[in-house]
Amino acid sequence: MPSQAIKPTSLGMSGMRNNDTWTDGLPICHLSGVGMSANQMYREDGTPCSEHEFEDRSIHFCLDRDNSTYLYGVFDGHDGAKAAYFASQRMPAELSFEQLTDKTTEEDVKEVFREAFISVENAFLESIDPKIAERTQLLDKIPDGMSQFEAAQKYPETFSRLQALEQEIRGGTTAVVALIHGGTLYVGNVGDSRALLCKKDRSGVLKVKQLTSDHTTSSHDEVERLASIGLPASKIQDAKLGNLELTRCIGNYFMKGGYKEFDILSSATAEPVIAEPHITSIPIDESCRKLLGSEQVNKEIAQMVVEQFMEQLTLTSIAQTVVDKVVRLHHDNYLTKQRNVTFRDDISLIIRNFNYPLRGALSPCALPGSSPRPPPRRRSRQRQQELSSSSGSDDITLCEESDTLSGLPEPRLLLGPRVAKIDLCDGVLNSVEEMSLIHHTDTNTTSTESSDLANPSLTQFSLDEDGRILPYVSFDEYYQAIDEAKAAGLINESQLHMYK
């Protein structure tokens, strides 16, 4: 953690753009990757056009390497990026300056985590207090009962300033924050941004568990909470509070201190929209594979992530490829008129890898001094079918292609000057003589190490009469494994080009 206990207020916590550098001093977590895409309005001529500025912010920091303390977050701003920016700067400060020191129990850490959310909320509202006070003074200059049209005509300067102030006061953000501390994963959220944990069960089946709770008027628990403070469930269910369905967020003053100005909320006996986070914790063990944090992450996106782990070299590439795919699919819906969509909002996705192998990266097994990766297990056809079937539990079961297709070879194995044999049934590289790889990616990070290219001499291979190298590796078992996977329903026709 930072060695000097610098006060957050001296570190650019105001949320203004000219003070956006203090978190640059925090080490980035290289076990994570981020993907993002700005919002887009769809036009007939295909011209890119954004409706508003990019309002998402995200963080992925290593707070304390010695104690393995990491912090990740996605903040989905609305009505401007100010609240999301403020939260992304302030949240690390609330957890970086010895707040977690000597906190050994889960309950103690959860309380620090909860207080961090509340502190960010209070600090943001305090930062806009002068604007709220100015707005109150300006409202006193306009007679009660006067319409907005009349006010704009009779008090143009006052009305114009009021509109500017209301836009600055209106901003808010969701927050989904993951904290790893003491071997335990803590996840807190307000709003509808989600975090998912991919984890293997006792049978080795990869499942996805949602660690967050959606705080919207579509949530039964949230509707009950609002009913307890005097808001009828029939009136609140699926309703919009202002222009959103959020029942919890950071900021958004009008839904909090100014909620009496809205008819749908005026009967509440307490502030209906709150910043109290939903917090859950789970021990990190060998069954944990990866953590996904995003806006509305769902089963389809989780499945995309699993597929990209087979193909990409880095976590950032995985996250960005998944985001880009979602962008294309959404735009296809517009072009084909399958759904009535004319706009796509900002998208952000963070992936934190625990011990899930990047199958698209080179295996470190052939490097001198490294320990070989154990060979993937060859699953029976019945076991493969169980993997992709529904579990009948609350968790989502994914088709883990990196295991179910373990009969396929490790992709992108690059051989050096000596001949090697590839056991295609198990996907393991076994060296007949000493060999070297010309490229290696550490699968525990996203950094890439390269060695000098060693050009093999063609004189060691047999040539045909045209000078071409004769075939020296049989791919019969490779294609047999593909045919078996296809017969088992693990590969469809549209995926065959990936393996042939």
C-alpha cells in the first residue's frame, strides 16, 4: 500500500479533469484485462455518431503486492461522466491508506468495504453542495407555480443558470467493485452493473455465479424495500425513477435529497434511492477461474470469454474481443431489424484471471527450467455432454471448450531447430530431443517475452524433387479428434473452419 498516508483531499478527489493523475501512481494489476466501447447512435448511412461522452470508468490496481491485495471496479455513469470519474478516483483512496491494516476477519473487511461506498457517496454529494445551495437561491427568485416556459421568458439568465446547475447536480453512477484481500474475494455493488465468478464445481464442471444484486425497480427485494418506506409496490414495480430504473447508485442528488420534487417518490418517508452496497464474499481457491465485471454481464458474454481464452494471447485482447463482438452483434440487430434498436450505450468489461490457462498463448512447458503444464484430461463422450447440459442449480453451466476439446492440440506451438513429436490425442508437446521455442507468453500475466528466432536448417528435412519438404507429421489423430467432437455436438458447422 502507499507508504505515505496522504489525505485524499490533496490528491485530486474533486473529480475535476485537471486532477486526474493521482491513481497513475498505483500499480496496474497485470492479471486483469479491460475492454470498452463508447456509445453509438445508429444511422442509415452508417456514419458513427455518439449521443454523449463516454461515461464509464474502470480501475484495476494492485494495492499491496506483498499481501496480495487487489482492487477492480466498473463505474457506469449517467447524465455525465463526473460521478463515475469521481468514484473511480475516490474508491481506491478509501481502501489504499491503511484502512485494511489489521483487518483479519471477513466481517471487519466487509465493514471497511461498506464504509468505502458510503464515504465515496458522501464526498461526492459534498463536492456539489455549493451548486445545490446556489440552485436553491435561484429558485427563490422565481415565483411559485410559474411554468418553465414563463420562467424562461421572464428570467432568462436565472433560468439558464438553473439548467446548467441541474445538469451538474443530476449526475450519478452505478458501481461494481471487487476487492481481493487475505485470500478472499469481496464484491460490492450499487445499481445494475454485475460481477460474475467462473468456478469449477466438484465434478470439474465450469459454472458461473453472479456475485452482485441488481438494484432496479424490477427487483422484488428492492420493490419491497421501497414499499417499506411508503411507496406502493404497484406504483414502483418496473417504473422509472427520473429517467432510470436504478434504486441504488452513487450520486444522483435529485433521487435523494431532492426526491420530494418527483410525484412518484414524494410519498416516501425516507430517501428512496440509496448508496448502501450489496456485499458478498467468497474464498479464493483452485476452483476459481476468472472474475468478470461489467455492465449487465450475462451467460452469453461469459461463454464468449471462455471461447476467447482458447484463442487470444492476453487478457486485454480477450476483454476487448468480447466487447467488439457484442458491438457487432448489436449493430447486426439494427441492420437486420430483428429488434427495434437505434442506440447502443457505453460498454465496459474487466476480466481478472485466477488460474484459467490462456490456450491461445504458448505453453511454457518447453522452456528450459520451467515445469511442464499437466496434460488436459481426455473426457468421455458422456462427460462432454454433461458439461454442456443444464445443471439444474442457480449457477449457469458453461460449455468449457478448452476442456471438452482437450483432444485437440495446443494451438500455436512453435518449434525450434530439433525435431519434436506431438501427441495429438492429449494435446501435449513431448520433445524427442532438446528443443527451444522462439516465443513465450507467461500465462499468469499479460506480458510477453520473446527470444531470438533460431532459423532451422532445411538440410535436416527430406525434400521432394521440387525442393519442397516432405510431410513429416501425421495429422490423422487431429482430424479424428475433430470428427469425434463434431459427432458429440461440441463443434457445429460454423466452427469447423477454426480447426481445419
